[in-house]
Amino acid sequence: MSLEFEFVKVTNEKVLEFINQANHRILFVKPAFYKWEIETIINTKKMKNISLCEVYCEKGDEAIRFGFGDRDALDLIINNQNAITVQLVDSIRMSILIVDNNCLIYSPRIAQLDNGEKPSDFPNGFFGDKNVVEMIITRFPTYSLFSPEIDNKKIESISNPFDAVKKIINLHQDGVSQELKYAIEKLEENPPIDPSNLRKVNIYRNNYKILKRQLFGIKVKNKKINLKPFYSHLTTNKERLLSSWNIFTNDDIRSFQDMTFFEKELQALDKELLLDIGRFGLLIEASKKDDYDSRVNTMKLEFLNFLKGDINLGENRFMAYKKNQDKNAKSLSQVLEDSRTDLIEYLLTLAYAEKSFESKIFSEDRLLKREFENGDINKEEVYEKFIKNFVDNKLKFPNKDELLERIDIKNDFYDISDELLNNNEDFQFFIKKYDLDNLRKYNKGYEQMDMGL
């Protein structure tokens, strides 16, 4: 007796097609079944009035836990035992599917391992003819049930729905050795885990992140300098004197437009990539987070170069704002220099009004005293040098570079919490507003259980 079989590639779709061709009998052996497999058998039996339908599966729940089948299939089998004969055995590790006078023998699919796997050109099963079927049937207790009912000569042949595999090509031995060494390295790095110690869990990845942003030194606010250290040199009534000096006046802030340039560019970028979610901050697609961060940093560097007056600005976007700037607007350098000049003049007025101020200067700064006595500088220059030095070193009047060093942007990205997503009505408002039904991507995963000691 000659045996005819062909190596094939087995897929769920082809198995379904094979079962649907049944006219006389179905025998299916597997560690466990999926719902779609049992549904297909039941539907085919009803449509074609097939009398012989039998399935073999493992005892217990381990086969389902390992991923060979699912719980829904068990429910179907239990509720349809009048249509399907069920046999339970131990440790099935192959799949045998007999449809009339043809059979398929293949490796059972494991759900958690096979999901997302690329199709293989290596065979995972073979398709056999009636001679192979007769040999298989004699090994099963149900042979006596099948044999009297079926006249093999009258059974029409079934077409083979499975794709033949390509010829297997041998790899070069050096390549084989390299691949084996790589496998050993991976196993040493991450040892295998017994599947019985794993449990299925639901995992998710946020498609969006909440952005909390802090701007430093961008918005110009009134900064004050304490003048009390200077007043220690005066003996006059200090109650009527200014206790502090405003570096920026209200007029300065209104006319100072440089800082607004950055805010306009940032708003344009926000409009392109972000969603405003009120008190919760800003929302951004996780896939765009790195791009947003990079573009903000590039924008900040361009802006700093612009404020510093870098002569090699090139394609600096802020130059376009400068060209259209109000003629009365002041730059950061102008504002600081004007304010510093006004402060020096104010303190000089107080110094000249103090009769003992000259002696205090000379007691504190011997170099000025020597220059004055040598005739290198006059009295007005002594006062001016002393006041300027005091403003810069004692009162710490800021210069442009110091203010530029404070300019920074800090972006913090946060996951969307379960509480916000499920229990916060205000947050739900924004989900509906922007029609966001894909805030998370859900998947199945496995975690190792703590088995204790």
C-alpha cells in the first residue's frame, strides 16, 4: 500500500476551509480547541448531516492555560455533546484532523507565541491521502464506529486547500554556528520561564501624554533691586527714599516685544501638535513627544542667539519679527542699560546731597582715593566710578547674559491615570470635545507569578 502525503503550511483559514469540505466524517485531535474550530465542526455537521463527529482533547485546564485553546470552546463542546462525541486523554502534543478520506497532521498553534509571528516557509504539517487515514483510524478506539458506516469507494475526493512549502535551503555551517551561539547568549541573558508560572494580564500603552510645561525667564515681569545697602552710606532721612528699584517700568514691559516673539512661535507649535485640556495641561500624541521636545529646544536656541545679537543668525525665524517690530519697542539690552543709567543718576543725586559721602568713598576704596590725589580723576569721576561699581557688585544689577541664562523651558510628560480616564467628568469633557476614542492601546500580556517558597 503506497502512502501519499505532502508537506504544507497550515493556517487557521485553511483549516476552516478543510473542515467545511466534510461530507461524511470529522475526527479532530488537539490538546485543546478554539471556539472557531468547534463552531465550524457544529455548523458543518448541521448543514451536511454528518453522522460521525468526534474530538479528542486533554484532560484538565493546563492545555488551555498554555494557549492551545480557549474556555469558550469548552462551553460549546459541553453544550453540544449530542452532536460531537468527546474523548479525553493525557498529554496530546500534536494535531490530527481527518475529514472524510483525507487528513492533516500539524503542530498545534499556541496563541500567545504565534500572535504576530511572520509566516514561515518551513512546513508545519502534512496533508495525507486515504491510505494514511486508514492507518490513523486503526489506532483509535472509534475505528469500529467509522468503518461500517463509510464506503471509501463512494466517498468523493477532497481538494487539498493547503499551500505547499518552498524547498528548504541549507544554511552555511558558519552561519549556523553563529546563530546557535546567539541563541545561547539570549538564554543566558534571559533564562526561559515555565509557562505554568505565567498568568495572562491586560496591558496598555498610552497613545497620548499629558504635558506640564514650565517657562523660565520668558515672560518679562517687574524685577526689583533692594537699595538699602546703599542707604547705609547716608545720614539723611531715608523714609522718603525708594526702598527698591524697578528694573523694568510698566512702559518698558509694554514696549519690550522681544520676549513676545518666542511666545508667538510657541503658540503656533502648540496649535500644530497639542490639545488644550484646561486645568489638566496639554495633551500630545505619544509618537509626537520627541519631535515636540526637539523643536522646542531648537526654537529656544534660535531665540537666545537672536537676543544675544549673534551676527551669524542665518535662517533665524525671529528676525522676521524684528523687521516688523514697533519702532518704539526696546530690546532687552536697551531696557537694561537705560534702567541701569537711571539708577546710577538717582544714586548720584543722593550721593552729592550727602556731605560726608566723599570721605566714605575714600575710606572704602583706596584706589579711587589714590587716583584722585594723583590728579588722574576729578571728583565727579570718583563719584561716578564708585556708584557704578556699587550698582554692579553690591546691588547686583543684572546684565543681559544673566537674564538669558535664566531662559529655559521644562517639559514634563505624564501618563493618563485610570482615575482621569474613567472617573473624572471634567477630563471626560475634553475626550468628547476632541473625539478621542484611542487614548490607549490595549494588548494581552503575561507576568510571572510569585510562587513563594
